Amino acid sequence: MKITNIIKLFILTIAIFSSQFANSQNLKWNSTTKKFEKTNKKDIKKEEKKQNHKIEDKTKNCNVFNGLFKIYQEKESGKSYIEIDTSHIGKEFIYFCYIENGVSDAFAMKGSYRGSKIIKINKFYENIEFTIENTKYYFHKDSPLYKSSNTNINTPIVVSEKILAKDSNKTRFLIDADNVFLTESLQQIKYSYSGSYKGFQLGNLSKKNRYKKIRNYPENTDVVVNYFFETKYPKNRGSEAITDPRNVSITVQHSLIKMPDNNFNPRNDDTRVGYFTTKSNDMTSLSKLNYRDFINRWRLEKKNPDLEKSEPVEPITWWIENTTPHELRSIIKDGVEAWNIAFEKAGFLNAIEVKVQSDTATWDAGDIRYNVLRWTSSPNPPFGGYGPSFVNPRTGEILGADIMLEWTYITNRIYQNNLFNEDNQIIPIEEINIENNIHDHNCDAAYFQKFENSLGLNYIESLDLSREIKKDLLKQSLYRLVLHEVGHTLGLNHNFKGSTYLTTDELNNKDIVNKKGVCNSVMEYPAINIAKYPQNQGLFFDIRPGVYDIWAIKYGYSSYKDSMTENKNLQKILMRSTEKELAFANDAFDMRRPGKGTDPDAMIYDLSSDQLNYSLQRIEMINNILGTLKEKYTENNDTYDELFRSYRTLVYSYFQSLEVVSRQIGGVRVDLSHTYQKTLSKPFESVDENTQKEAMEIISKYGFSNKVLLQSDLFPYLQKQRRGFSIS
């Protein structure tokens, strides 16, 4: 045993000394002759030069995409490289990502944004690195604390790539672009799922990932990638939109954007008016609340600052994509441009303009330089309309936006099963771990408004009202949807107190409704306005911004010559927040489901400052319509499916009304006014006892009674149209 160990040690010693001897004598092992051969220093230098590639040599067989970041793509393999030069090193860029195409089952649907972040590019020896800058904390440069601004704050390196080639001046560096864009380095594409999540899940990222498009411009580089996710044994098959649950593709656009100049003037957020915000904490402030939150808004500057009203230097321009049905284009255009009413009050003429993408246009609707209203018809969309925007994470400046509109909003042919949470129920978004910016921009306006459309159409059918009235309803509904989603792209978040604007009597007066509107804001999810008597019917939905919207835009977009004048005038605007017609509450306060919120005025599906009275009127109307269904739908129809669907819509609306009533019981109203405004109300006030008792009586009579919804003559006819083996 000892002899064997001695022999091994002897062989190892010979090998080490042979290697050292070979190096000292400039010897190189030849694997063919199995001998050491002598080399000279010139040969060694040539070998080193081979390893130190020039960009021109490395990319000679590549297609070149010039722009903010030059990209090279090999003509045969498709492999790509990205060039980083010294002008990029040490600089910050905005990274933005959105889903160009995908599947709703995976919460990766066409047009959904994944937010924006700031990326800084550094060179570390022979590597190029991308770091994500943490913008949640601010340190004033004049403070000594600025020297410790990175303490306990994570700045992750998400990309670290070896330099593959350089130019002769060593000012340009080539790295592997595949490791940047064909991975999840810059952005997590597949969401993390909670342990209780039972919905469809994407598999693991595969090696099939590939480039779909590369678009390059002086101020932004766009790379569109097809990602492929694979799993051998999926636990949930997903919807029919998933062709094969083992293999699912998601198309994602990555955009690197030049950082805008620093001339943009951020505007502070205020609790009394509802804007999306770019949040940060001032870590050098002495204030007990060190919030440094800016509202999200576009850069609008007057051509002539001396005029009270002026056109902007650059308007907010929207493009209607050429996929939009021709008959809807004028409605959409008018709905978008209606926001100019609000901007005029803020001092801007023609702040928003709308153009139509021609059928021969060469630009792509995914190009982030264009704000596009996009129209699709897809299976199981989670929205009928969706209006996100992306911003500079340091200032809140809105840099671009899109609005996704779904054909199903017009047809209302899906989501029928969701009325009663049957098999196709939507998985709550809370069950997957989604970044805050996605959660904040979640909007269900179109989803809820479709049900209101159905109720309105049932009402019109039951009374045999004219086709023109039906057209008006649908036109107003689309107007309102566009107004709502454009409002989001302007920075506004929801206002769920907007529906308390008028009394029940005022809502039954068409002259008042047509003049003042239905709600104080189009950022609501209101019930459809149906008058008690048809001859008194005014607007079903709002077709222009409300008084709150005009006030909010004035706060966000009014232009001033200096900061002192600005602060003084903004405070004047905010002092009006106590006016009843400017009531406001966003998603933080709404009571859309049990256990959420406390303020019954911040409810969805409601209408009127007297929710109890209006809900009773609505329940009575639904009972009347139910009595007409059998006669209406049991003649001249192929099947009983339309009767079945109408019944479900009406019953769902009936219980919506009871939900609105129920929120009065134990409700606590919230007042967001500041102490110096000297209002009579307290920040929190319980709903008065008599109102709570009245609400309980309504629920007892219309919800718990054994005589509720007993249209027994309808039950034998509630047959859904069979499809295959599905009869329920």
C-alpha cells in the first residue's frame, strides 16, 4: 500500500516539474506528435491577438441594427450581440417591458405592462454589467447623509457579461446579447405562485427562446423575444386558448430608453386627489412623514407661457390602430378628445390629438414612440379595456401609453359563467406574486360595465323601446370606457365616490342628467343610469369628463412660471376638495367585496347619493323585467339560451343592489380633508343608526324573504344551449 502511494507521488512530482520546465523553455505540447515543441515569444503574442477579437471581425457575418444600442445578429444562426460604448458606461437608462402576445391564463396577455425601472451600465475589468438602481429612497446631495446613501439598500447586478470583442481604441465593447434578452435577467416573465394557487402555471424556461424583431432608434432600442415555457406534466390544463399546456409561448418586448433630460418639473402627490404615483422616501428629511411621492403625468408645456390658454409645445398624440373596426373609430376618437374639455380648464388648448394608423403604415403599433389604441378579439380576455402607461421612475413623467380594447366588450358574449362563479371563474390576482405597479394599475371597468350593458339592454327589450335607444346605450357605454381608460393613461386612478354625485330624484330628471352628467368622475365603476320612467331617461353613461376629473386635471397639469406661484395656486385648487361634488376615494377605500374597505360611498355598481332609495328602484325594475321574460324569449328563438342568459343577468344585478345596501350596515365614512380646511366632519364617521336599520329591513325583505325571486313559471325554461356534453 505504501509503495503504491510513493509511486503516485513520484508521478505527480514529475508532471509538475515537466510543466514548469516546459513553460520556462517556451515549450508547447503537441497532441499529434505527443511531444513538447519549442515556441517563440512571437507565436505567443499572435495567439494572444487571436483571443483579443476585434468587433469588426466578430460581426462580419452579422446584420447590423443601428440605434441607441447597436445590435448585431448573425445571419445564419440568429445569435446576437450588443455593443456598449464609453458613452453608455456609468450612465442610467430606463428599461421597460411589456407583453406583446401571450395567454390570459398565465396573466400574460397582449398589451399588459410589466413596469419600468432604471438600469445603470458599468464596466468591471473585462465584464459589462447592468445594475438595477433602487429609486425608492432619496438622499439630498447637500446632506452629509448622502455619503451613506447606499447603506443597506440593494442594487442588484442582473447582467454580467464577458467582453467578447473591442474596437482598436478600446472604446466600444461587444457582449453576448442572448444572455441579456433571451433569459429572464432583466425581467421575470413567469410569475411566482403562492402555495395555494390552483390555476394554470407556466413551465420552466426552455432553450427554444428566440428573437422575433429588433427595432432600433436613436433614443430607444426595442427587442421582441419569443419565450417558450415547458413542463412535462402540467397540473392544470388551462383554457382552450392553451393549445398544449406542456408548451406555452409568451412574446415580450424589452425596451432600453435614453434617460430624458432633467428639465421636467415633478409635482407632489396629495391624498385629496387621485393620481398614480412614483413613490420614494426622503432619507435626509426631518419630517415625520418622509414621503417624496410624485404624481404620474405627461410633460405638457405651453407654446406661449404668457397666455392664460395656449396650445402645448408637443400635444399628447394618440393613434387608433388599423385593427380597429371602422364603425367604432369616430366614437373612440371623440371619446379621447373629450378630455380636452378638462385640459382647457388647466390652460391648454388641443392638449390631446387623435390620428388613425393607415393600412399602409410601416411603423409597428408596438413601437413605444407611439401611443396606440389597440383593438383585439381574443379568447377569455380579463378586460374589455385596459389603459396602462410607463414612466420615468425618478420623476413620474409619463413616457408612453397604450390602450387595449376588446371586441368582446361590444358582443358581451363571454363571462356569463362568471356571474355565479362557476367552473370558468377568474382566479383572483392576489394569488400570484405580482409587482406593485401591475397591481396598482389593475382595472376592471370594462368587465363590470359589460354587466351593466346587459341589464340596460334587458330593460330596453322588456319595454320594446326603439333600436335607436339601444344604439345610444352602446355608444355611450363605449364613450365612457374610452374616457375611463384614457383617464388612467393621463395618470388618474379610480374615484369610487363619483357615483354619489346626484340624488335619486336628479337621476330621474333627464334635463339635469344631460347637463351635469351621471357621476362626478368617469373614473368610477357605476351602475347604469336607468330612470324610473322611460320618458325621463337621460344619459345611461357619462360621455364627457366629470367635475372631479376637470378639477383633478387642473391640479395635475396647470402650468406656472415659478415654484412660489405654483405652490400657492395648487393649494387653492386643493382647498376645494371639501366640496361635495369633488368627493373622492380610490381603491384603498372601496367595499367591492366583504372585508375590504369601510366607506359605503366608495362602492362599485352603485349610483346616487341615496344608495338605498336608488337600489330599491333598481330592484323593483328588475322584478318588472323578470315578469316579461317568458313572453319575450319563448317565441321565435331557436333555443332558450337567450332567456337563460337574461335571467342570470337580472338575478346577478338584483343581488348587486342588495350588496350596495348591505355596505351601509357597520359602514364608516372616510373624509380625506386636511386639518386646516376646518370641515365639520371627522376623518371617520359611522353611518347613522336609522340608515343602518333601513338597510337591514331592505335586505330582510328582498334578500332573506321566502318570496324573493320566485318566478316559478320561468324555471322550466331556463335551459342553456347544449354544446357537446355541456348542458349546464
